[in-house]
Amino acid sequence: MPSRDGAIARARTFFDTSFRDRLAELVAIPSTSQDAGHDGDLRRYLEQAIRPWLERMGFASITIHPNPCPGFGPILTAERMESAGRPTVLTYGHGDTVRGLEDQWSAGLDPWTLTDEGDVWYGRGTADNKGQHALNLAALQAVLDERGGQLGFNLKLVLETAEERGSAGLREFVAHHRDALAADVLIASDGPRVAPKVPTIATGTRGIFVFDLAIELRPGGVHSGHWGGLTTDPAIVLAHAIASICDRRGKILVRDWLPANGVPASVRDVLDGCPVGGGGEAATIDPDWGEPGLTAAEKIYGWNSFIVLAMLSGRPENPVNAVAPNARARCHIRYTVDTDPTGFEPALRRHLDAHGFEAVRIEHAGVGMAASRTDPAHPWSAGRSPAWSSRSASGHKSSRTPRAGCRATCSWTISACRWSGCRTATMAASSTGRTSTSSRASAARASRRSPGCGGISGKAGFPVTPNAPSTDPSRHGRRRPTIYGFFSVHSRKS
Ligand SMILES: [Zn+2]
């Protein structure tokens, strides 16, 4: 008699016996999209590593499409249809990685060789995103085996290879294949968890609004001995302009940038008790930083933040005795759906003018990534689906957050599906390959050991995998639930 427990047991067995070898095969293909000369590896990943696996699972219509943007990696689609009356899941992953940076890894480590060290697995793509989509396929196989070759739902797959270059072409691709990709739910395995050991359900993502602040006062630098104290210093003006935007403790002073009605009650509700932090990055949560009165979770999941990404005046690497001619800062706002980004630039202009910074220009302003959120009360989020499944499979209470942001070991993302192919609002469940991060220390060690964590898409940052094939049975509950996402799909229906 097939059972959910039986499927979970199969998944556990696979994880303990075969998953590492499967992952090692995937990691061995140097499918970075960020270095030139790997076009063949991107295609090989889809053609040789993924296609045969999908064929064994009974997928049909496996197609590797050219990217609609010339010069970017191909996109694989496949589908496994059981019955028109059953729900259809659309799932996503990416086979490309950030650049290998082969010469910068610690001794004994290589980006394209999955290597055990202590309780950590190292290898490029292990935690982003080969581990994730491999886990999902393994979970699906476990369900198939348990249910005699039936999932109980239809499945469509999109696996791209340009994610680390900003998913170039993906938007055009899914728009063009809108009907073919139509689904009831999107399960996108490329997202964060709120803390390394907390199964997470998120319901969307904060957006990014980017802009430059620029001040240009004269054609060139002028001698500081002659002009210092007489002529305006653009670096100092820019520093004051930034200080007028955000106070000493990170509170945004351009109040028109912020959600007019505060954090919505439904969002506050799901964030109540939500842990924040971890993930092994070299940062602290500073309680006095950011909007006063909000919890840490509300600050990053339910509120907007302003960040100065880079700023420059003169030549710091080779300073001369001059009052600089200009200064520039690249900034962005991380914003929730509770604010309209079309208002950001006009509000900033009004603010700068009102504070005497007419000379500071706003340049290159625009939405870099749109915000999204599915109502936390949506059945996929609140019902007996992923939350229930995640909790019961892992033994951990899951956390729900209304947006996604950083790392995940075992993470579910429920978000409004902005993919044009989806028929309804949707869910994205995310399960990263960092399935067994054992400690912050190991994660920190991993990020030190593997260079180049960031992807140019801005959502990367999982270069290596603190992915521990631990022999400590007490850890098993943490590393396994990642692969159970699909059980919730069928359990909801049956
Ligand atoms: Zn990724």
C-alpha cells in the first residue's frame, strides 16, 4: 500500500546511498555561465546529465531550446502528463553556476570535483542550483517508485542555464511558451530560508529599484591648496545628500518610499516568531539598525530598505591633492509590493530639492526586479500543503515569510506566479542543495574557502555547499526535508 511515509523512506534511502554520487556527476560538468568558453558545458549539462534522468522518469517532450537572447545558454523544457484532471506543477531550476575561480580555492578543493571535508561537501553549483533540482528529481522518483509509476499530478520542468547572468532570455521564453507552461503551481527551487536550520515558506520576493546619485561640479580636479575651502567639494555634498535619505541608524527619511499603511497585518502575522539570520555570512544583526519599531523579520521581509552599493569621488587608489570634480553613488531600494516603485524617483527628487541638493542628479533609475507576494492566506501557503508537509516531514516547525531573500537549506517559497504561463496564483517551493548545513561555522568556513559567491543576477551566493553527509543521526531531520516538497502536492489532492 503506497504511503507518504513509504515515499519519504525511499527518499531518505536515496539520499543516504546515492545522492552524493549523483550530485558529483552534476558538479563535474563545469557549466559556468559567467566565464566564456563554457557554452558546450551548458548544453552538455542539459543534454547528458539531465535529459537521460528525465527520460528514465517518464518525462516526454524533452526539448533543449536556444536562448531567445543570443549568446546566452539554452533552456530545457520537459513535461510528464498523467491526466488532464490532475493538478499541474511547474518546476524550475538552473544548470549554470557562477564562475569557477579555480585558482582561488583552498588547497585540496576544486570547483568541479565534489569533495568531502569534515561534514561539508564542496563543489561549484552544489548549493546553487544543482543540488536543489537534483533533490527535487530524486523526490519525484521516490514518489513514482512508491506509487507504482504515478505521481498523482502532472509535471512540467524548466531548467535554464543563464541564471547567473541575470536569467537573460527567461522572461521572453516563458512569455512565448505561455500555453505550454501553464500550470496550477510553480515550484521554484532556487530560494532562501530564514535561517540555516529552519524550513521556510516564503510568499514572494522584495523587488529592487536601482539608481545613481551623481554630482558633477567642474571639468576636472582643482588644487586643494588653492581651492580647498573656497570651492564646493562634491564628495561632501554627496555624503550629506545620502545622509538626508537615511539616518545614522538606517532609518529611511524619504518617507514616501515606505508602505503607507505599514506592514500589513497578514504579513505581520506570518512573521511573528520568524527567525532571521544565520547563513554564515560575515554580518551581524544590529538591533538598532533600520526602521524603529519593527522586528528583524519585518525589516527584511515586510519593509523597504535603502542600500548604498558603491560610491566614488576622485581616485582612492591614487589620490591627488585636489578638490574632486564629481562624485557618484550607486544605490538601491529593496521594496515590497506594498509600495509602488514608480513613485520612488519623483519622491527622491522632491526630497533632494527640499533639502538643498538640487545639484545632485538621479541617473539610471529603474526597477531591477519587480516585487511579488502571494497572500499568506492563500491555500498553497496556509493550507495543509507545503507548510504541513514541511513540518511533518522534517520535524521542524516551518517558518513562513512574505518574501524571499538569501539562503535556504530547506525552504519553501510561496509567491504570486509572475510567469505568464501559470493559470492561478501559485506556490514555489525551494529546497537548496545546502541540505545539511551543520553549523554557522561550517557555512562561514565554506564561504571563506570558495571565492566568488555572488552571481551577477544578484540572487546567487551559494558557491559551495556546506552540505554535510553527516553520520550523526541527530542531523538527519535537518537535511532531509528538503526533498519532500512534492509530497505536499499529492497529499493535498488525495
Ligand atoms: Zn540559484
